Amino acid sequence: EAQKETLGFQTEVKQLLHLMIHSLYSNKEIFLRELISNASDAEDKLRFAALKDDSLYEGDPDLKIRLDFDEKANTVTLTDNGIGMTRDDVIQNLGTIAKSGTAEFLKQLSGDEKKDSKLIGQFGVGFYSAFIVADRVEVFTRRAGTPAEEGVHWESKGDGEFTIEQTNRENRGTQIVLHLKKEAKEFANGWKLRSLVKKYSDHISFPVEMRKEADGEDKEKSDEFETVNDATALWTLPRTEIKDEEYKEFYKHIAHDFEDPLTWSHNKVEGKLDYTSLLYIPARAPFDLYNREAPRGLKLYVQRVFIMDDAEQFLPLYLRFAKGVIDSNDLSLNVSREILQNDSTVESIRTALTKRVLDVLSKLAKKDPEQYQKFWGEFGTVLKEGPAEDFGNREKIAGLLRFASTHTGERTQNVSLDDYIGRMKEGQKKIYYITGDNFSAAKSSPHLEVFRKKGIEVLILSDRIDEWMMGYLNEYDGKQFQDVARGDLDLGEVETEEDKKHKEEAAEEHKDLLERIKKALDDRVQEVRVTNRLTDSPACLVVGDFDMGAQMKKIMEAAGQ
Ligand code: ADP
Ligand code: MG
């Protein structure tokens, strides 16, 4: 028994380790945030599990994290008394990457460290970041509630394999020992570690303790520990007491992101509902934004007790990019995912949070168009799912949309409907748009000729989702949307009497020709008519008002309909 086994890392882990070590070197101090973040998650999980079975505390309900170091041995040690891991947990969590889509994602790596370090931001770093500063990492752990003999000792040099063996562990929870690289010995230093804890982990919910600094000449280590962080959950503090930096660090802790968020909204609601929410808009899309199984949702707390990650019920799917915390005083501590699914309190909170996210985006768009543009570039296509999913907020969502347009002629989607309306011609009643498979095709469509001639702006929609989305948007600000390739084009007051007369005369004059063309095309067209849509091209195809558009047809065909 007690055999030591050597196992290989999953290929993806090897790739990730390589990437991390080589591209995150200038960011190396983030390892501490990641490890403390994991320790804090483990304490949260234990507290949650102990709601049902408080024997899991094993007589020690005092949840805390300890950080220690040894300058001579060049080690840093982080210990938590959280949930801990079984042998199977360890192999799973510290030997593989569970996120689906990881392999495809890692294929994009170019070997160019600068570019790749940006990519890793989309992925999140986590436990493996320990190897940025350590050339050997040991993990000692025991799952709460299991016997002392079921302790596990894991060890790796981060070079492709790890060893695992059974060990006796009196204390539940996890201890991580980092054997620092020579170049990272600056971290085996009390002052340095304290400042990093303050910087990155001040407002996690649990105390991080360090040995008291020994005073005087004798450099004997003190046996007394003191708390070095603030240890109050950030969202429980009043807004006025929180610095932007603290909001940003907290975001990184909960979102597993290492870039700053674009913006956030922190609100305490009292009255009929009683909850606090802290919602963030990330600056960058995660690699699995379009993966259906990708985790999404908020971190749910009930009366400050962590209940679950990825509580999906508090936001609609089209706002899945939002990250954050919801702490409710109305829900029960026994709440489960099933209960969340049809709970009226959750429904009300969801309605309110949806508004919050939409509002925070409107505010960003007004206050900082450049940042909003960045948001749009990352998450615009997700927001475009909104009009279909959330009928009640259609108008609000529409106000947040950005389009390419004949006004700029560029493919960048940066024209809002308000911009468009501000430039409408006198007498123009509708908002005109064109859809196409790609931007260039849409932009050079003959349907745009008459608009160009009359100086009327047309929105150019060429994302896959656009035509589908427009099926759910009828009007904005009282103005109807009109697909320029659809039905009888009515240019409203912009069309002069003369234009109309000209069209009628031409139809009369070429009656025979129209008949002949119709006959020749037989049942492939419904109607052939004279138009003033065109100025240069001789003819174009038009879709009936109530028929499916060309793009939509393709989507349906692809879906086997
Ligand atoms: P993430 O925190 O995003 O899940 P990490 O790479 O940081 O990813 O950690 C991987 C997993 O390892 C965690 O989800 C958790 O299950 C486990 N783990 C890491 N550190 C600890 C710890 N201190 N105590 C218990 N489990 C841990
Ligand atoms: Mg983590």
C-alpha cells in the first residue's frame, strides 16, 4: 500500500503549462491571487456542504487561510482548511482541464508569446500558474469528512507528469508548497507576500493569516499568526468605501480573468426584495462564449453563505457575458438549482438584474463610446440574441445595437439607431437596412443604388444572426425597420411625385416586356415589376414582404428544414 504512482498530464495541461510559464512571466505575481482564490473557493464549498452536515467541520469551524514562507528553503506555503480533495479529485482537478473546447482553443496558439499571452487571458489561468514561479509544487490534501489515512500527496515539476501517493493528514483541507525558482526568490519574503495579499486578496470572505514579523535582533520565527487582509466580502461594503482597484481585483477573483473589467454595477436593494448584486462587464470574451455547455451565470450567496457557482437563472442567455455575485436574503439556504428554476423571487431578481446590465451598458455607451465599442466588438453578436429572447426589453436592447452603415461605408459596426435617426432625411419615415452573407456583398448590392442617389443611409447587416434578429425588431423610436430588398419599396415622402409618375409610366410602356420576362422565368418568380430602386443595374431580385430572407433560408437549409 501507500504506493507512489507517476501519471502523465493530459496533453492540454502540458500545452497550457508551457504557455503559462513562457508568456506570463512578466505577470508572475498573479500565482498568489489564483491560489488564494482557490483556497477561498474551497472554504466556501466546505461551509456550504456543512449546512447539511456539520460534522464536516471536524470540530474546527474557524475557516481561514494561512500563508507562510521559508527564506532559506526558498518556499512559499499556502494552507486552507476548506473542503479538500480526494485522490480522484486531485487526479481530475490537478491533472486535466475539464472545460470543453479546450483542445480546439489551444490549437490557436501561435508560439508567439505576446499574442499567446493575450489568448490565455480568454482562458483563465488557475492552479497551474503556480509553475510560473515554482519549479516544483507539492500539494497535501484531505477531503473534509474522510479519515486521516485518506490524505493525498501530489507532486510535480510541471514538466509533463506528476506523482501521487497516499499520506496521513490530521487536518482537512489543502496545503500547497511552492519550491520557488531561483529567479522567483523575491516571493519568499514577508513584506512582499503581505503586499500581494493586500493588493489581490484583500476582500475575499476569509482571513488570510501570516506569521507575525519577529521583532528585534533574534530572527526566530514567531509562532503567532495575524490576519493580513481585510477579510470582509467586498459586496457587503458600502460603495463609497470601495476603491476602483478593489472592485477590479475582486472581479479577477470571481471571474478567473486577469484583465480588468470594462465596468461594473454594485447595488443593494431593500424593500420587497432584499439582495445585493455586484455585476461586471468583462473586457474580453472567454474562449467558450459560443459553447452551449460553457458555464455561465452568477456566483450565488444566501445571507453571505456561498451556495453555488454559475447560477444561470439570474440573467437571460443573451447577457451571459456578465459576471458577478448575487447575495440574497430572501432565498433559503437549502436552495437548489431545481428550486431556482421556478421561484418567483428569482424571477423578480432576474428582471431587475437584466435591467441593471442593460442600464450599465447604456451608461457606458454614453460616457465612454470607445470602451463601449470595445464591448461591442467582443459581445455584440451575443447581445443580438436579445430581441428574440427578451421581448419586453426590445427597445432598450435595440438602443444598444451597433451597425455598419452606408454612412461610413466601413465594416466596423459603430452606428447606433439613434445616430441613424439623427441623420434621417426630411420626410424619411423608416429605418432602412440591407442584409447579406458578407459585408462586401451587402455593401455593393444593387438595392442600395436608389438610396445612394437620394443620400439616404442604409444599415448594412452581415452577421449570421442579423436577419434572424431583425425578425424580432419591428420598430425603434416609433420608426419601422425596412429591409431594402423586400417587397414594394416605399421611400415615403422622400420619393417625389415625379418619381412615382415615372414608375407608373414605365410600367405601362413596358407591359409586354414584363409579361415576357415573367413567362420566361415561369414559376421561379412571383412577379416582375418596374422599379425605381435601381439606377445603374438593369434588374434585381426582391423578396416578398412575408417570405423568408435569403440568409434565413440558408440557415434553415443548413438545419435540415
Ligand atoms: P478553477 O478555480 O477555475 O476551477 P483552478 O485551476 O484554479 O481552476 O483549480 C482547478 C480545480 O482544482 C478547482 O476547481 C478545485 O476543484 C480544485 N482545487 C484547486 N485548489 C484547491 C483547494 N485549495 N482546495 C480544494 N480544491 C482545490
Ligand atoms: Mg481557481
